[in-house]
Amino acid sequence: MASTIQTFLGELPDSLLPRIRTGFDALSKLSAPDRSAVVAKFLDSFQRTGDLDRDWLDSTVSISRIEASAILAALSVSVGVLSQTEGTPEDFVQAARGKLFDDSAIRAAQEAASIIASERPRISDTIERRTLSAQTLPALESFDVSVDFRFGFDKNNEIKSGVPVALVHVDTDARAELFLQMSRSDVEMLVEKLNTVLKQMDAAVKAFAKTDVFK
């Protein structure tokens, strides 16, 4: 698992590493209770809004803005690693040691990683909700279909076969148009899938109707 984390860490920009190291160094200089409070505040803000600035620690501990910004970077990377891999806090420390922090900050990194790992389900839910809410795709504006009939000819140019074809035009609010043709089997497959989607949408509405979402 450490190798997976190593891969993740290897994708970090070199320009960001000094700031992360400064962040872990600043964490290591705090008392254990203050470290826990800092990580808890970060996770709370991350799960609620994700909107943090340089003054995010003003009411928690007394450190400089530069250190607060560096700690923010260090914890952000830690959350990214531990939420996108199944690595343990020990895996994280093993992989990040010497790259994200020095030996003097190992204890601080271990404590932060342990708190983050314990909140992994909540963090994953937060990331999933944000990803879902950020999805913006073109919306369907029109779906036009006409039927054409294609003929097959023999070597004497006599009609020997024929097949119906659906000609489809799809338009969206982003003006992204799509033209395609569909065979009868394609249409049957599409109808089957759309019927399944309708059932799933109905099931979703019934499920959410039992909550406060639609009330």
C-alpha cells in the first residue's frame, strides 16, 4: 500500500513540497492537544464548506499566517492521500517520510494521519457530495427521430432486401448537436435501458420522499 501512496506523492509538484514540509514542521512544534484541535478544525471546515483562508487557525492556536497556510497545505495533501488510497497512517508515514516531513515531524504526521484516517468515511462522503454537486453537463433540449428505409441491391440492381433505420438528432442547451442512425436492435436496446432508468428514477424519488429532502 505504501507503493500506492508513493505514486500519489510522486505526482505532487516539486514547488509545493517546501510548503508542505513547513506545515508538518509547524505541526510538530505544537502540543499534542493543539495538534488534535488544529486537525479537527481543518476536517470540520473541510466537511462543511472546504473554504479555508490564511486566518483559519486564528481562534485555535497562536501561529503566523505563513505557518497556518503551510499547515493547510500539509493537511490537504494528507487528506488527499488517505482518502484516495486505502493506506494506513503507518503506510502514509513510511511513504512520506523524508519527502513531506523530516524525522522531527514524524510523530505529528502520524497523529494527523491517524485522525484523518478515522474520519475517512465522512471525508469520502464529503468528496462524493462535492463531486456530484459540481457536475455540470449539457441538458437535453430536443430529441428528434425519423425513420428511413435502406434498400440492398443485387448485381442486376434489383432490390433484394431492405431494413428500417432510425435517424436521430439530439440537441442540447450547450448547442452540442449529435446526429446518428440506429438499427431496430439499437432502438430496442435503448428502450430497454430507458425503461430501466425510469424505474431507477422512480425508486430514487420514493426513497427520498421518506426523508426531509422533498418536504
